[in-house]
Amino acid sequence: MKTLFINGSPNKNGNTAALASQVMAGHDYETLNLCDLVIGSYGQQLPGDGLDEVIEAMRSADVIVMGSPVYWHNICGAVRNVLDRFYGHVETGELSGRKLAFVFQGAAPEKWMLEAGDYTMSRFAGLYGMEYAGMATTRSEAADLGKSLFS
């Protein structure tokens, strides 16, 4: 089973990565740091665009854990750009058979912020045919999510 962690945080070894490592504890995984890639906003055509690399990595994975810090009450821009840019690049249902989990953390997020992120990721997973395994915002939630994700 191939597992992919897509890290939306500019801090490659920060809290988002630590929370994801709790989800994937005991499993080998590849990390794709979005801050290493050029991924513009929807409608932009930037030289060296890295969206295809993200899409190909997701196509080759069985389990995908996407992580984002809470920025301005929501999912960070790097992850948001990936979600937005899927339109027109990936067909509805194309990622069927894969599981998607989400780690979302911040200093003091309010419940509605977390709910909005969870809703967005659930809808994203459903649109592209992935099974949404859920969201973790704490270490204990991450451990529980990992158990269900890899069972």
C-alpha cells in the first residue's frame, strides 16, 4: 500500500508534519511539500507549474494524507490552490479506490473553522471518488484516524 503525505505548510517539519506522522505511524510514506512546487491560482499558467506532479503522486497512491495549517480561519493557500486547480485537470471520480485523510491544525482554531475545513476536504474527496477517512486536529485524533485509515 503506497501512502502519500501532501504537506501544505511552509514549515516542512512543523506541527502539520508532526500531526501527519501520528496518522501514519508505523507506515512508510512519501512526502510532497507544496512549498517546493510552483502551483498558481486557478486560471494561471506559470512556468514550471507543479500541479501535474501532485496529481501524478495522488494517482499512484492508495492512501493520501493532506495537511494544512489554519491560516486566516481556513485551509492554507497552498492546499487551496491544489483543490481549486483540480478543476479541468482531473475527471470526476478519477481517484476512486483511494482513501483521503486530512490533518488540520492551528494555534487556537475555533470549531467552525475546523468544520469548514473538514467539509471542504470531504467534498473534494467525494468529487474525485476518494473515500474520505476524516480529519484529525490533535495527536489523539491523529492516532485514531491512523488506526481506521490503515485497518
